[in-house]
Amino acid sequence: MRLASACERGSGWPEPRRRGWLVDDAVVRRWRVFVDRVMRVVSLERKGGFIQVAREVDGARLGAARFSGLQLTVCGVPGSYFVRLRSADRRSPWQHYAAPLPVTATWQTLSLPWRIFMPASLEAPLDASTLARIGIVAGQAAFDADIAIGRLVLVP
């Protein structure tokens, strides 16, 4: 997975705007790559494997509860992608909230309201004020994951 180069900069490439960006050039290095340690290889062959880029956030400091969700501008190889959110109160690594991320070969802007993030191994709905990590995940199917994230912001 790549953060900004899977699609050509051209038609549809989001115009850089510093104000309101959750991710910009200065903080892109804060994204970390995680792979499925159980599978021991970066493989999506067995429906359980995954690769993820994620960064820690402070939902309370961001005032995430004042917003209705996330907006992403993405482009890439179509496949099985998700946005995974972790809350500060989770107890296990597999606990998260997930929403599908439909990716196409052309740039598109997608809005993901908090209410569509489904809990995994959790019972409580997402409380955005406890948001601790945002991740983009490729998994649950075999494909050549390649996604570009041009913009990621909180939306009112």
C-alpha cells in the first residue's frame, strides 16, 4: 500500500489545502505499516490476512465528537479495503470499528459517517471522543492492494 502515489496526479487529484487536513506532508511519516503477524507473511490469500497503514490520533484533542465522520479522497486498485478505527478504551488488538472503503481507479471523495463504523469484538457503538487510531486496511480477500490517499479530514 502506498499513501500518495498509486494514482497519477492529474484529473481528480485533490488540490492541497493545509487548513483542516488531518494528514499533510509534515505528518505523513507518523503513519505506520502493520501486517498480519499470525500469517507471518504479507499475503491476502487466506481471507484472514491483512496489511494496514495507521496513525495514532487523539480524538478528544481533535474534538472528533463534534464531527459527523471522516471524508477521504482515494484512488487505487479496486479491492477489499476498510477504514478501521480504534478507541482508547479497547482491550485487545482485534477490537476496532470498521467501515468498507470502496476504491476505484479514479479519484473519488467518500464520506464515512461515524454511525456506519461497525464494532468488531466490541459491544458499544463508537464514541468519537475516544478515537485513538485511524487505519486503512486491505484484507479479507486476495488482491494486489495499491491505494492512494489524497486527503483525509474530519467532516462536520
